[in-house]
Amino acid sequence: MVLIGEPDERAVAVLANCRRAMAEGGRILAVDVVLPPRNVPSPTRPFDLLMLTLFGGGGLRTEAEFRTLFAAAGVRLTQVIPTGSAITPMSIIEGVAT
């Protein structure tokens, strides 16, 4: 699943629907761009502004923001794995049903 461009409420709803379909201990994977913390320069910053402009409320998120979304849906974020793509800096975000 990709949560980019989704407002927080919609992203939590999508994750919560997935969580309801999962067994305890099941894993969920999201593929998305993960912003570094606020004070860390990144080439993804302009892309974040573009996403906010295009989708009005849904942009790129930091790992901490993903952790909050996952927790609100009953999923514990376990790891963020950068894909190493030079074109689009995507990561695989793994969570476990709690």
C-alpha cells in the first residue's frame, strides 16, 4: 500500500481496515517516501510541498509520523527499510498487528 497523498484520517482508516483483516502478529508493508527529521536537509522536501499542493492535506511523513499513524490503527511500526532507489527515495515500512 502507498499512503502518500492521503490525509492522516484516511491513512489511519486504510491501515485500520488492513489491521482488521490481519491475524495477531501479522505483518503489513507500506511503500512510501519517508522524510528525514525536520532539521535534516533532503531532496524530498520540494516533493513534499508538491504533494501537499496536489492532495491538500496529505504529504510526505517522517518515521515518527508513520509510527503515530500505525499506532492509531493498532499496528506497531517495526522497521523502515530504504530501497536505495536513486529515482524515488522509497522505503518499505513494516508494521506488526498488536
